[in-house]
Amino acid sequence: MALLGTIAGLTRGFRDWSAACFAVCALLFSAGAGIAAESAASKEYQLKAVFLFNFAQFVEWPSKAFPEAGSHLVIGVLGEDPFGACLDETVRGEKVNNRPLAVQRYRRVEEIGTCHVLFIAGSEADRLEQILTSLKGRNMLTVGDVEGFANRGVMIRFATEKNKTRLKINLEAAKAANLTISSKLLKPAEIVNSGRN
């Protein structure tokens, strides 16, 4: 878990998203034996936890998305949590724009209160349209890793291609939620639209 703190600290110093991603991949690769004992799924979600943390640095929310000036920036997980403790470890003690980060987990969309980055787990794929309808009008960055999620209205999808994690971004969905995604995040990503590849 100490590696997660090192990764989060390392990527915080980068202004260029692609350079930050390269640094994370290099660190994970060089960690070798320490990480090799963990499962591939565990490594995958350690990396995705760092991505979620970094998304908070490359997205702008309208001020109304925060109830108070000192409110936490909340990263939520809806459905079966694939991260375990690694997401909590990644954001522990971290701040984005002077806001402390917090992690919340939700079993149902109705439980979601204040949330800024929401990872929608694969367990929710059959209910995705209902979830996105319930979240309509809220300033919440939605993220997932199931094939087709971005085309169905999720704002950022993790896609694995040739053993590399790439991002597919539905810019229309982000704009509809009044979120501004930095060009540094958009540049290395594939932009998709709802309803088509």
C-alpha cells in the first residue's frame, strides 16, 4: 500500500497527463517482485485508483457542486467495489484545490448524496441507463470500465488495449453535467459519443 502513496505523490507533480501515466506505468513495472505477488486484477485496480485520484485534478466542477467552501471532494463507488482498500489508501491525506478527498461506497444510486467522481462498477451494467437517468442534472463525473459504458453515457471509460489502459471520454456527457475536462486529459484519450463507437 505504500506504493500507492508513492504513485499518487509522483503523479501530482505532473502537469501533462500522458507524462503522469507514463510515470505510473514505469513505477509499477519497476516495482516488479513486490507487485508480482499480487493478482493482475489487484494491480489493475491499484492503477485505476490512481487514475480516479488524478481525474479530480484534471476536471473543473461548478462551485454549486460543493455544499460549502471547505467541503470534501468525494470519490464514490457504486455497486460491487473492485478497489478494496487501495482507493482509500490512494487518497488518504490528499487534497485537490485545497479540498480534502473522501471515499464513499454506495449499494444503490438512491444512497448517493454529495459525490464528485463516481466509479460505476460492472455489477451495475444492467441498470446503467436507470442510474444515469437518476444522476441527470448533477455535477458528477461518471467513470467505469465496462465495454460500451462511454457510448451509453458514462463520461470516462477505462479501456484495456494491448495490455495498456486507455481512456475513452464522452465529452457530450461531461458538458451536459457542466464539467470541464482539461485538454491535458482529453489529448491522449479517445473521444466518443453516446450511442456510437
